[in-house]
Amino acid sequence: MARAARILFEGAYYHVMNRGQSKRDIYLDERDYKKFLAIIREGCRMCHVEIVAYCLMRNHYHLLVHTPEANLPQFMRQVNGVYTQYFNQKYKKDGSLFKGRYKANIVQEGSYLLRLIRYIHNNPVKAGLVRKASKYPYTSDQHFMRKEEFSWLRYMNVLNGQLKGKGNLLEKYQAYMKMADEELEEFLKAKRRKSIEAIIYGQEEFLDEVKTKYLHQERSYGEIPQAKKMKWEVVIKRIKREIQKVLGVKEEVLYQSMRGSENVARQMAIGLAREVGGVPYKEIGAIFGGISYKSAAKYCERLKQRCERDRKLSGLYEELRGRCSQVET
């Protein structure tokens, strides 16, 4: 049976949750939590996505995601795929780490986002791991308490918009965190997951708007809109031209593998296509020599590791990234 299409639109917010196969742990030590967060940060940068709140439990995670470019599937493929590769390599495992397709409920802006923040941050409290959310090290609550925002973590507009009135913002947030929300709990426990009402959290008017505007989009989950293909083509063309100019190589080098040595030009082309253009690994593989999805992802990872070791190479890559990012899209 075909999977139901994701409802995607620019500016959408999603409550995303996924857990390990058979409820097995997906984080086995502190480094795993940190690696997952690093992958999220990288995914946000590459896909131009923002996180509003997060919580990482031992066998599952919660993310509140904002997608200005309607690209949740690309972001989640990056997060789940790269982390699975890391986990399997580290622990000598094989196959799927996660239970299956992640759950993604669309969330209306305003108070509904604030209620999801509270639910996500209170997960470890509800599980009996800590008495206060701020005591758990793997939620965004710690950043809320310090009023820290980053390019990948944006929540202050929600707090300022919903916790209005006199008084200290942080104190109002802490008081709000202690309130119960039985309505939200019931919504999240809903068993009718095949119903459209069970994946949209908001008022009736919002539900009707989403159903009317986006439910019957003329594309299925995973299909690439023509507009994005055109955008990617422009970016890829610029990347090829800039690499040839800066590195002094011919275009055919970008499609070749070199036995016994690293093809830096090809690695950079693939890395820039992913980072600057947001091109999915599958399409990158087809463009640069017909390599697989996994191989394209490994190229990006190797490039990242090399740049961390080689300051000169990192500087060259940053120069190319700046030149390629000037593309008008």
C-alpha cells in the first residue's frame, strides 16, 4: 500500500517524533546525544530549517520544526539517515535504526506552538527522569532558561507573542510550564492516525484551510516540484563553473572517481550541491557520476572530516561556498 502524502507548504510547523526499532535505545552514551544535535544543526543549515523546541529521550526524540521552504522530507532524510549511518558504524550494526516513517503533525502558529513546546520539554518530567525540565540536559529548555537563540534554534517570537503582559518573560514561561494540558494529551494519543484531523493540531478554521489549500496537492511524498528542479539546476551550474575556475580542473573531473587518491574537486562539488543548493543525495548521485544515495552522503561526510583537519582546505571550501551562494534563486 502506498504511503499517504505528506502535507507540505511554505512556513509550516511540524511536531516530529520517531523512536527506535522495537523501542530500542537510539542514544547509548552522551556522545550520541551530542552527535544527533550536531546533525540537526547541520541539517538546519543545509535545508534552511529552524527548530523551535526539541527533546531527546533514550529511545525516541521530539522536534518542533519550522520549514520556510516546505522541505520537511529532505531535512528528516538528512537527520535520520546521517545519524543511522553514524550509529551503525559506531556500534557495528546494520539496517534501520528507527521504527519506520517518522510522525509529523502540522501545528498552527500561536498558542498551539507554545503548548507543544511545553509538552516536548516536559517529556523527561513525565517519564520520571527529573523533577524539572531544566534539569534534563537534552532538551531545548536549557536554552530557553538562558534566553539563548541560534541560527538553527528560534523560539523567542513564540514566547514574546504568547506570553504577553507585565512581568518577567522567563518567570511567565516557567509558570506556564507547570500547567496541565489534557486536550493536547488526548490529541497526541489519538489512534485514528489515518484521519486528516489526527495530524493537524489547531483550530477548525486552520484545519479547513489546510485541507482546502494543501491536502490535494498534485504531487506525492518524495516527488520533486519542477520549480525546485529548476533552482537546483541553476545552483549546480554555478557550482561547476566556480570549481573549474578556482581549482583549475576540467568539468569531467567532477564525475570521476580516482583510485588511490581523493578527488577533492568532486567532493567539493557534491558538498556544495548539498549545502548551498539543498539538493537531495539521490539527485546529487545522479548528477555526479551516477553514484548511490549512500555514496553521495559519504562524500559529504569525508569532505567535512577533511576540512576539520586541513585549515587550508577549509578556507578554500568556504571561499567556494561564498561564491556559489551568490546565485539568485
